[in-house]
Amino acid sequence: MSGSDKHFGVAAALALAAIPTGSATAADPNNLRAAPQAPIAAPNPFFVSLEGGAAFSDFSKQALFLTDGKLGISPARDLGAYGAISIGRNIEGTAYDWRVSASATQFMPNEASAGEFSYYGARVKNTSGFQAADIDFGRKFNSGALEARVFGGLRALHASSSSSAELSSYGYYGYRAGADNRFLGFGPRIGADVRFGHDLGIVASVAAAALYGRHDSTESQGFFVGPFSIGVSESGSRYDWVTDVSASLGVSYRPSKMTEFVAGYRGEKLFNIGSAQQQKNLTSHGPFVRANVKF
């Protein structure tokens, strides 16, 4: 072998030795390091609440022509229904959230009558209802089994009521009077929701709103014979404050972190609502059920 061939062989051997083999690569712990992964973002689901129940009141007992007791009529308790829906979400990276809600309470017409031998009679009819829309921002607090949310926002309220009374003979001729009232107002609203417990718990809530708006009222009275009538009517408007206070208490069950069911009793009172019934306040109360879902 010549000298040049020897140098070529040595160079080739050194080059081959410098190439790492697969087994050596696999055995090198430095090559087993995994690539860093980005942290998984925590979910921020929407919150949806559906609520409904019965509504009871006694506004018809203070209705037109009934407060003096001259007609001898005592209407039954006013019956109606209540429903509400709410949707909201946490504000990313904070303990705050937002919600928008809508609710409605509507009572069925409450009719009562009294008479003697069918030729003389008195009849009254009353109805009422109100609807609300809210937007609020809340702050959540947690301490063990205690959860709380305080909130503040705005409420819009619409309320309407009507009352009528009739004195007639054979239902053919007599005297009739009626009154209608409507309110639309807006204002600030504050409140708090509290829950104590884990899977089973006790929930309570309270809220109050001060609403400034317009009352529109119409009053009419006159005599009628068959389909013909003669009388007078008067309409008026005024701007004033209405206070809306509500509270509830119930039992809560959470079958999972994403769902909750509540059953309880709630009440709501409108102060200075100026209804057609001869009262300044309207009270509504009754049992309710609620389902809260996150998705």
C-alpha cells in the first residue's frame, strides 16, 4: 500500500467515527427533552338562567268601587304567572361578570259579581301585569361553602292595569265606570345573590330599583242602554318615581359544575305604581323553579 492510500484510509475511518449512530442518539438523554407546550386556557362559559312560577296578589280587593264595600262584592285572590330569562358571562381575567335579563308577571282577569233575582246586579273586572328588562355588572366572592355576587345596573319597567265596574238591570241598562293606567320608567338597580353549600345549598337574593317615568291614566263613566252609551272620559299624565323591591329564598342542587336547579319562593312589590285600582302599591308573590346552565 502506498503512502497516499494509507492517509486516505485513516481519513475515512475518522469521518465514519464522527457520524453518530441511531443507538447512540437514542441513548443520549439530552435528545429526550420534549418541546415546551403552551398552557391550556381555562374555559369561560356563558351562563343562562330560566325561571318560572306562579304569581298571587290581592289588588282586586282594593279595586274601583270596592273599597267602600257598597257593592257587597269580594273578588277571589288574583292569580297569574311569572317568568324570567338571564344570560351572562365572566369578564376574562377578573372576578367581575355581566348579565342581561328579562322578566314578566301577568295576572288573569279577575271578575266578580253580585245580584238579586237576576234583575239587578253589580259586576267588577280587574287585571294587571308588568315586565322588566335589566343589564348589570357583578362582583363575585367565594369563601369555602359561601358564594356571593353583588351587582349594580339599570332596569326598565313597564306596567299596566285596568279596572271596571258595572251596575245594571238585566244587564241591559245601567251605569258603567272604568279606569286604565300605564307606566314606563327607567332607573338604577342594585342587589345581591348568596349561596351556601356544596352540591346541596341554600340560595337567597334581594334587589331594589328606583325608576323614574311616566304614568298615563284614563278614567271613564257613563250610562248605557243596550249597545248605546253616553258618558265622559278624562285622560292625564304625570312623571314620578316608582320603587321596585324583590327578594327570594330557595334550595339549590348542583348535579355537576355546569348545571344547577333551584326551587323556592319569591316576592316583588312595586311602590307608587299608581294603578287604576285605588291603590298605590302592587304586590306579587309565589313559588318558583329555576335552572342555571353553563355552556
